[in-house]
Amino acid sequence: MDGLVVLLLVVVAAAIGAVIVGLWLRKRKPAVAKSPVDPYADNDHHAIHGDPRKLKAGDLVELRGESYLVRGTLRLDEGGWSWSEHLLEQTNGERVWLSVEEDPEIELVAWTEQDVDLAPGAKTLAYDGRQYRSDESGNAKFRSEATTGLNAEGVVKYHDYAAGDSLLSFEAYGDADWEASTGAKLSMYDVRIYPASAE
């Protein structure tokens, strides 16, 4: 009889020990890291006008009332700093590149390719009656999605100039020559997005 009592006590002690260890292990589980959230983000605006950070091929975009279709996208990364450039096209064939960057606010620029007899490198460049100052330059890796006219991936050199709100940019993809574009800064209210399909 004494042996049976001892056996029962051992079984009960083992069960209690298992429960305690289980609770202890559950408390030690690492918390799942959540993405940082901007407490000042205007989510109502994104709900009405669309979120340019989520643009993809096939979406319809209005820039200041002009309608464009997203043909393709470049995802760029420079040492962990990333941004996107979307190739937009109208029904008449007119094309614009829309760059979307967070710094930390969302910065939108509509870029139009220009045929200029200029090359980057100087601290200042004169173009179209404006004096542009060198702003930033570097090299970034890119990944191409849908139709962009570029390889699936590669490296791009860039050199950006600014004259107030007027922008001038030079890009060279791979071994290609420099291409120039002028840029116009846009506000979130200049852009309206109609996704091709629900996510």
C-alpha cells in the first residue's frame, strides 16, 4: 500500500513539474517582431486615392488628371536604401516614369526623358534656362518587373541635379550611355490609383 502511495505521489509531482516547465517555456518564446508603423500616416488618404508604394503592372494611375497604365516597375536598392520607379504609359504612347521613395515621407516625382547634349559630373549644369546643382549620385542594383525595356536585373549609375523644385537626372544602366530626364515633384493629392485587381 505504501508503494502505491509513493507511486501516486511521484506521478502527481511529475505532472505538476511538466505543467510548470511548459508554462515557463511558453513565456520564453520570442515575440514576433512587428513592422514599424508611422503613427502620423494618413491611411484615410491611401484608402481613397490608393497607396503609391503598392503600385504594380496593370494598375491605372492618374497624375494631375492624366490617365496612365503601369507597364512595368524597377525595384532599386543601394546599400539597403530602396525605392521604386514605375513606367507609366498613356493610350497615345506618351511615357512617364514615376519614382516612389520614402525619406521618411513619401516622395513622388514624375520623370520625362529628354534628349540633351549634357553629361553629369560637374557641380552645376545649365539646362532650359535653369542652373542645376549636383544633389546626389551613386550606384544601385535594380530588379525589373513586367515591361521596362531593361534586363531582369543589373546595376544602374545615377547622378541627380536640382534647381528648386525642378529636377534633372542622369541614369546609365549597365554599360549603356547616360540618359537624361527632367522631374516634377508631385504631392499625394496629384496621384490617384486604381488597382488592376484586389490584393
